[in-house]
Amino acid sequence: MRRVRHEPGGDGKGLVVEEVPVPEPGPGEVLVRCEAIGITLPTVRKLREGAGPVTLGGEVAGVVAAVGEGVTGFAVGDRVTGLCFSHAYAELAVVHEKMASLIPERATAVDAVALVRSGLVARGAYEAGRPRPGDAVLVTAAASAVGTLALQYAKAGGASRVVAAVGSADKAEFVRSLGADEVVLYEDESWGAPVDVVVDGVGGELLGPAVRALAPGGRLVAFSSGGGTVDAFELLVRSASVVGFQMAAVARDRPEVYARWRDELWEFHREGTLRTRVHAEIPLTEAARAHEVIASRRNLGKVVLRP
């Protein structure tokens, strides 16, 4: 089978296609014949910032080709999606059954990788800000896969004003189509009237203006792998707070919540409350090009690899 691996080169483009044996699922694992693979920003960042080889993880969706010992929730032929922590960029990938779920008949594999992980992160990050009906909400990286869904969660949750923060003006029409009432650029001197909740998926230097955008008592949710530093004095003068959010902690410590949110995602998708947006479907062999789209922040929604 074909698989993409990373060879460190310093520029994050060292992605090599190779032929390898088909892996065998271990106890509690399923082998998935991949039809779609979702690329995540953390993986792209690791390639560009790390000196050593990076294990290529990501969301996968497809058909179960084999099951490991002890697996009872899935059978060969089931359509599933799940998070694969290693060797996800492949024609066949191994996923632990706890990280997998069935794809509804009405949905495609591309729907699955665009919706599930990004939707779970968007839902969790938004709720971590303790939003109340009538709050004003600002979402950074609003045109990203997670950002597009966070905007829709805020709108559906009764926000009085939803603000999309993006890196370039050419994304304004796109985020407005997803429910943004206002659009601001990162470089703007002011991000407009203060908001009650900021859902930040960028981090770094953007944390400064994100905190300054908060109203008194506002809450900033930081879930970006980009890190950064928050000025404690800026929080003090606003009586504001910052909370970090990581989806892995929910999956590990609150599996019943993780499962409930996942089921609700598909229901919201069926109802049309949540609409996925896919920027591009790119062949597996062109994974480096797909990474470049995300690294350059050109994408409007999810970037998907197709084996």
C-alpha cells in the first residue's frame, strides 16, 4: 500500500510517498481502508517547527478492512471515521476503536473528516467560554475548519453578535455566509465593540488584541497549538479570564460527554444547523501541496487528502 512519511528537511516539505506492507490491527484496533484523510494544523506546525521526524496523524474515514482482537463495536464493511495518531496519511490506517465512530448512511467520508474532529473542538472550545444567550462572540481563524463550525455554534447558541476575525479581506464574504455579523482583520487597530467571549485558534501575537477585545468580565478560550503569552494586567483591568481547552482531555476523562457531543454533531449536520466547508480535496501523493495550503492560511474550511 502507499503511505506518506516525513523526512526532516527543515522546511516542513519533506513528505515522501513509499510502498509499505499493510498494517495489522492490534487488540482493540480496527484497520480502515481510507477514503478521506483530514489534515490538522497542529501536524502542519510540527513539521515546520520541529527538527526531527514527525509522525503524521490525522482524521481518517473509510471502510473497516479488518478488526483486532477484542473489538466488538465494529465489523468488516462498516463505514467509520476516527482520529489516527500515527501513519494516518495512508491507503490503510489503524485506529483504536475508542477513537472511531460509525458514519451515518446519509454522509460521505469527506463529510466525516470535515465534521467530527473539527466540530468536537469547536463545540468544546465554545462551551469552555461559558456563553450565555445574548453574548457577543468573536472567533479567530474563523475561516479554518474549526473556526467555520465555531461561528455556526455561536450563531445557533443565541449569540447577539458573532464577529469573525480573519487574516485577509478576501475571506470576509465566506465567513459572513456562515453567520458572521461582522468581520475584522487581524491587522485592524480595533476589533470593534467589546465581546463577551473570544474563541481563539491562533495564539501567539494575536493573544494581545484578543484579550483587548474582551468586555468587562469577558472570557478568552485558548485552544491553539501556537501557544503564546497573555498580559495579566490586561486581564486585571477587564476582570477577564482565560481558559485553555484541549479536546484530548475530554476524550480521555469524560468519554460519555465526548460520545454525546459526537452524536449531536451528526444530528446538527442532518438538520442543517452545522454546514461543513471543504476547501480542497487533494490526492494523497500531493500531501506536501495540501500542507502548504494550510501553512499559508489560504484555506476556506477543511483540506482533505484522497488516497
